[in-house]
Amino acid sequence: MTKASPSPLNAEDIIRAFESAQVGHAVTDSDGRLKYCSQVFKDQTQLKEARSKKEDPWFLQDHAPSPLQKSRQSLWRTFIGRNQVWQGVVRWHLSENNIRFFEGTSIPLPNGDVILVINDRTERIEAKRVLRNMDKIQQEVLVDLPLSVMLFTKNSEIVLTNDYILKHIGKSAHDVINTKAQDSLGKGLSALSYDVVKKVVKTGESIDSGIVNIKKGPLAGQHWLVFGRPLHSRKYNVNGVLVISIDRTDSVKLNEERVRFAEAVHQSQKIEALNDFAGSLAHELSNLLHPVAAYARLLAKTPDDQKRAEYASKINKGTMAAGDILKRTLTMARTDKNEAKHCNIYDITHETITTAKDLAPASLSYDFHSSQTEVIGFAQEGELRQVLLNLLNNAAEAMAYRGRIKIKIETNQPEPASVKLRNPQQTRFIKISVIDQGPGFSSKIKSRLFDPFFTTKPGDRGTGLGLPVVKGLVTGWGGAVSVDTPDGGGAAFHVWIPENMPS
Amino acid sequence: MANILIVDDDSAVADVIALVLEQADYTALTTSTIGEAKAHIERGDVAGALIDVWLQDEDGLSLAAHLAEKDPTFPFIIMSGGGPGRSLETVTARADSFGAHHVLYKPFDDDELLSAVEKIAKVKQI
């Protein structure tokens, strides 16, 4: 040790500086009785100079429990008795609950007296303790979380783990810490341990393996969500990997169940719709065919019947009506011979309206509006003409061929809110509206408009297949048909045509 | 011979059944609604009825249910040609449960019609 150079300060200056820095000091005899206390020492310890030789030493004069005071006494004897400097923390009980922490130094003097120096470090020490407690809480939380937490070295040695996954293989954290994952976890857990460590060490980046379906080992059949995160040293080398795995088996199973259920519902709805359709078709055809057969039998029995021409004509009428229904049914179950493609919806609509106008009486007028003359959509041209003619005819009939039919084309529409699309699509729609001034219809009728064989037209005028055919054609291109009854009366039919080919 | 009521909203069917019955010396009345049918039955105009299941906005089986409750001795035959969600089995089962004497599936032949009508025509005579 080199000798310190002589201080330019005198003792008074030094004492004043220590006091201002809140470092207190005192002088005791060799037994620890206080002979002198600085003001800061008095303030911090609430002690003062001893008044008699019988007074207790300073270290017995607080409210600390007696074992602590006894250990202070033996420390004092050990150090001071051997003439040694002591340095350490004094835990000073001002009262039972008011505890201060002093960094203390006691320096024996040649004359047997002792200098005490104390420095109040309570705030710093308590802050450190809070931090330590927080670390402990965090660890406890990690251990108790319903997920697996594992910390590995880059060589896939297990540094820290909770028991969450280990209980599946009948082990605890204690059994595997400081072992290599390959050795202690076995093959079945590779997807949640060293496979992840290897990948993270190789790339140096976090990985999210998504949901991993475990095929082998004690977790076979389970689904885990796995995250791996590198822990870097200062040099940016990976020196550890944190792997967090969450058991998602239940939610995956639930989801699979949901998909299966939706599929089953969809199938049963399809079967139900088919049943309804077959039932309706049978009803229509049997009502047509029954008279046909009955008149044929009459003719066979009495070929010379006076009414034979009438019977034959009834047979013809019933057979042709049945044929008409069959033809329309086939249109509904259309084949893909003419595929839909991009075409100018404006041109087709414009031409169809012109055709309708040519056939319509003068009492009927058509009001066509479109902001553009080039409107490209995905449809089948011939079918679109059929759809529009059908809607224009319905409108004309609803208005008893008198008044104004409004036709409107709008582009860049979102998918119709009221209609379920066959496949929800990522495209905008062209919306053609045909709006009539007829009587409109009740909500009961509205709900059945697209049912096969449902008709509001009297007698022989409708087969009840017009709108179902319209719907069948439009949905075939990935579009939709909807209907509403505007406040001002009448009815509005909307054809939604996808702007792009449905995926 | 007995007077038979035909309840069918399809007039082509009702007319030809009436014609076949008349040629076999029955008399026939036709109607397309349940209300009218009930009125004829309550007045005692008819000896029995042929009832179609799927009527416009009405269910012929509800007339059968009404008869089973109010007039269990009145004899009737159910006719069916199908309809949405109606299998032949369910129609037959329900018709049987209301005490129908016979179930005819359209198109049916004249002999089957006449032998079924013969059965219900006898009920009132006994």
C-alpha cells in the first residue's frame, strides 16, 4: 500500500463535509460505550453519548430482537478484540417495525477507542430487495402458468423449466435441469425442445412454429402452439433459447368438431332442399300426368266417344306442360357447356331492354340508367339475357303492362348483405336492379319467391320455375339475386354479378 | 248411387276423377278449398270424400285431422302426388293415423280408384 499524500484539509473541514453528505460518525470505548456522537449519527441512530460507565454499548440500544443483538456483540468482540477494522451492514431497529440499514465501519484506534462511521443505505437496500422479490414472483408465475416454459443453452441443455410438460413423461424439473434435452426428454418431445433450439440457433431469429401436431411419444395426438425465442449475449451470438409451448389440443379438436358439424349441417340442408325439390316436382308432374292417363284410358275404352277430340287435346296439353316443367328443371340443373366469362354487362342489358321494348305495348316504358357504358363483369351472356328478360317480364306483368320500369346498373358494390353467397368472395359486384311499380308483395310471399313451383300468377300463366331458374343461373356465375320492396311501393329485384372470376 | 266429394285445387285432376266416377254411376262434387269441403260434409251432401294433401296454401291432412276429431264415422280417401318435404311414407302414416280408408298415389288407375270409393260408399249404407 502506498502512503497517502498529506491532506490539505484540516479535521474540522473533513467532519463538516461528512456531516453534509449525511455520513455520521461516533467515538466509543473498547466496550462500545458512546463517548462522542456527531449530529448526523444522533439523527440516524437516535442514540447519544453515554452518561455513565454502566450504560449498555451502542449495539444493544435499539429494538432489534436479542439474538441479533447477541450476534452484534460477538462480532464486536471478535473484530475490536483483535484490533481489526469491521465493515458491513447494520440492521438498525429504531422501533419494531421501523428498520434502517446502515453501511457501517468500525476502526479501532491505538488508544483503545473506536471510530464508528455510518451511512444510511436503507432506500437502496430496500429497492434491491423489492427487485429480488419481483424476480421470485416472476419465476413463480412462470412455473405456475398453464403453459410450458423451458430455457435451453445453445447446446440444448435445459437450464430452467416448469413441470407443465414434464408431468406427461412422469418427470419433474429437478430430474431434467442441466441435462441435454435429447437425453432426458426423449423423442416424443423433440418438436417442443431441441428441434426448436436447433432452428433458433441456426437462424438467430424467433420462430413461431404454429400449431404442431405431435405424432410420436407420450404426447402423440396432441396439438401444441410453439414459440422459440433466442437470448443473445452482448456480441449478438445466441447463447440461450427460450421455448414456450401451449397445449392447444382441446381447441384444435373443438375446431375439427365444428368443421365436421358444419359439413354435416350443410349436407343435411342439401338433402332437405333436394327432398323439397323432388317432392314439389313429383306433385306437379303427378297432377299433370294423372288426367293424361285417365283420358287415355277413357279413349281406349270408348274410342268412339263424342268428346274424343277434347280428351286427346287434354292429353296433349298435360304432356306438353309436363315437358315444359322438365325443360326448366334441366335449366336449373344447368351444365357447364357455356362457361361464364368477362363480358360487357352494360351492352347485354341495353340490348335486352331494347328487345323487351320491341315486344311490349306502348303503355309500358323503360327507364335505363348506368353511369358508364363499359361495365365488365363475370357472367354467361345468353343466361344473363334470359335472367333479365325474365325479370322484365315479371315486372311488366306485375304492372299489368302499364307504367314505367326502372333499370339501374351500379358498379363496385360490396357483396349483398341479405343473401348468402355460395362461396364468400373477395371481389366487388355489379348490381343490376329491375324496379317495378306493381303492387309489391307481402313478406310471406317474399320468403317463398325463389321456391320451385311457387307462383302468384293465376291459372296456367306461371310454372313457378321462373325465379328459381334466375337464381340458379346467377349463382352459377358466383353471383346472387335479392329482392326488396321499396317504401314507395312496387318491387325491386337485384342481380349481383361478380366483377372478377370467383376463386 | 252415392255422392262423392273431390277436394283438389288442381281442376284438371278434380275434373277427370269426377268424370271417371260419373261413368261408374256415382255423382261427384268438386271443391278446391277446405272451408267449402267442410260445409258440404256438415250439410250431409256427400257420402264420402277424396282429399288431396297439397292444396294451395292449405294442408289436406288438416281436414283429415278435423274429421277424425269431429266426425270419425265420415269415410274419406287421401290422394297424394308428393310435395316439398313429404315422403310417401309420412303421408301414408299420417293418413292412417286419421283413419283414412285408403291412400291413392297419383297417377292411379281407375280400378284402384273405384274399388277404394266403393268401400267408402258402403260405410254410410251399413
